[in-house]
Amino acid sequence: AQAERMQALEPKIQAFVTPTVDKALEQAALVDAKIVAGEAIGPLEGVPMAIKDNMCTDGVRTTCSSKILENFVPPYDATVVTKLKEAGAIMMGKTNLDEFAMGSSTENSGFFTTRNPWDTERVPGGSSGGSAASVAAGQAVFSLGSDTGGSIRQPAAFCGVVGLKPTYGAVSRFGLIAFASSLDQIGPFTRDVRDCALVMNAIAGHDAKDSTSAPVDFPDYTSLLGKSIKGWRVGLPKEYFGDGIDPEVRAVIEKAVKTIESLGAEVAECSLPHTEYALPVYYLLAPAEASSNLARYDGVRYGYRSESADDLISMFKKTRAEGFGDEVKRRIMLGTYALSSGYYDAYYLKALKVRTLIKNDFDQAFEKFDCILSPTTPSVAFKFGDRTDNPLQMYLSDVFTLSVNLAGIPGLSINAGFANGMPVGLQIIGKAFDEARLLQIAHAYE
Ligand code: GLN
């Protein structure tokens, strides 16, 4: 039934770059056989999932929605994929994204755009737009996305589902195709908070294959669900409630805050004074790291190679000119500039220093508060084409999510209600490795 639903909706939503329904049906038959035989089953046995197409899948094409990787078939699974297979989940396909996860609407995909299931004239958000849309449309029970500056939380908000960006180092990045390595983190999209906790139980944990994976004890993420949040101190950063928010979004968030208060939490204003620098800092650091990570696509090692080249240098140039889309090229140029000698100190190094100030803001706030609430995005999902002519407009879609990646802390987006028929996301931010408590407050609210 799940396969039928997925295929019936796909022409409308276009969430999948590579569907793997045939394989999924074969696996589902094996699950049935297992159950009939009375064999032990995994915690996610038979559960249909979708995986963002920037995570490597053994024998299944992994494109990053880029022409440069259009025919790349990895010979191994990302650690998250291995873990989910072990837990019994079944992959329905690989989902669409903004090329190399650079964007906020999935309009930068090198192949096609994905539509928002709530209104197919609107974007699903991005960059994990396919993953968010597939869960919102019920094409999969859960999916994985990656979040470098908001790419899980923002599409979760736009599609009305739960999206968690875990603490940096909580989920292995082995097999995730790198965008900005110091910011990238994998996390789940689900319909409700309990499912999110269950997927986290399957994917979180130390991995020797990722040197930035944290060697800490990981909790049972369901353990605090259902517990009261009475007496919690909840901060509302004044910098996130300024002029930039749509009035309809503000109204929904204010109502959600009242509900949280009525559950026994003490809500007070707080301050994250360096918030205004998050966008410029992110757009120096993320492109700098991307320009370095994307140097490997040279026509020799992976994927596409230009056919019209006549020597080595022209092969590099033509392969990259033909293989990468405009936004990826823009990032490579911005990043190369910020890292070049003469500008490195003024841009890259300065941005690193301000990144520390942004992290310190959060450390100070968490001395007084258990968690921080904000809107996930300043507006609801916008219409196709609304922001494609103006990159800065597009970048502003993530003003409320970027700081969390710069600080390496977890952020969760849950649906807080609707404005003009479109979902509005509430962002809950916590201290490092405090995901179980973020899920607790989200569950109490839900
Ligand atoms: N929209 C942001 C960008 O374009 C964030 C993307 C992401 O989190 N992968 O870089």
C-alpha cells in the first residue's frame, strides 16, 4: 500500500530523484517471511524511509542533484544508511535536493523542482525539500535530511513535519557528501515527535569512520517523552522577534509560546547579541569549506567528464563549467575569494572569530534557560520563482536557523499551526547533546 501511495503521488510532488520501489517490495516480502517464521525483527522493521540524495547508498545512484554526479553509483553505504538497514527500515528512494545542498527551495536541483504537498504552487523549502515533502505527503514514514544552515528545519517548517538538526558529532557524517564539513549534520524528518526519537535511536552514536563523531554516551531518545515540562525556563531571543517576521507567522508563534507557558514553563526574553552576524559569517565559512570540498570534482575521480576537452586543464575547466549549476559556482567563487591570500585574515579568519562569539551567546543563554524558542522561518513557504532572481532574498530564508549550526548545537522544528493555509514551524534550540529534552518539550506541546 505504501508503494502504491508513493507512486500515485510522485507525478504531483516529484520528491524522488531515484525511486527504489522494486527493491523495497522485494525487501518487504522478506520482512513478511521473517514475521511468519517468528524470527526476531528490528526496531524499524519494514518501515518505509526516504534518503536525501547526498548520502551514499551501496549500488544505488547518489547524485547530490548535480549533473556532475548524475551517474555516480557508490560502492558503499553511509553509516546512517547501514544503521537504518540494520534496524529493518526499507528504502523507497533517494530524494531531491538543491544541488550539493546549497539552497532553500529545492529550485537549485540540477534535475527538477519538488512541490510542497500543502500547495503545489509553492516550494517545499530546501535544501532537503524532497525528504520533507515525501514525509508530508505520506510517501515514506520518515526520511533523512542534512542541515548545514537550516536544510532540515526550514523544509520541515514549510511542509508541516518534524525536523531535527542534531548536535554536531551526534550522527556520523561518514558517507554524507560534504558541503561544509564543520556545519553539516544528518537528521530525521517525521510526522510526529515520537517517530523522531525512534529514528534518532537508530542513527545517533559514535562512529570510528567519522573523526568528528562524538565519543559520548547516547541516551534513549524516547525516555523523556510524556514527562512534564513544569518549571522549565524558556528563553525568547529578542533578536529573533524583530521586524523581519511576517505578522501571520508571528501570531502563530506567539500562540504556541502561550501554550508552552500553560504547560508550566516560565517564559522570559533573552538576548543573543551577535545574531545579526550569523548570516555574513555563514556565507563566508560555508562557501569557503565548500570551495575546498568541491575541488575533488575534476572529471577524473567521480562522475561526469566533459567530452569536448582536448587537454588536462581544459578537461578540468569544461567538466566543472558544464557539471555545476549557477549557485554551486557562486559558492565556489565566494569561498575561493574568502580563502585567498590577502583576504584570508580579513574574511575567513574574522568570520571564525565571530563564530566563537555566536557560540558564546548561546552558552551564556543556556546558563539561565533550558531551551530557546523562535520561529523556524520568517515566512511560510513561498511560490516558485519568488526568490530565484535574488540570491540574498533566498539566503534570508535561513536567518533563524544558521546560528545553530555555527554553534554546533541541536535545533528542532515542529508544526505550530497554519497561516493562510500553510504550515508554520516553531524552532526549539537546546544545548549540545540535549536532544532528548528538546523532544520532551516538543512532545508536551504536540
Ligand atoms: N540554505 C542554506 C544554504 O543555502 C543552508 C543549506 C543547508 O543547510 N544545506 O547554504
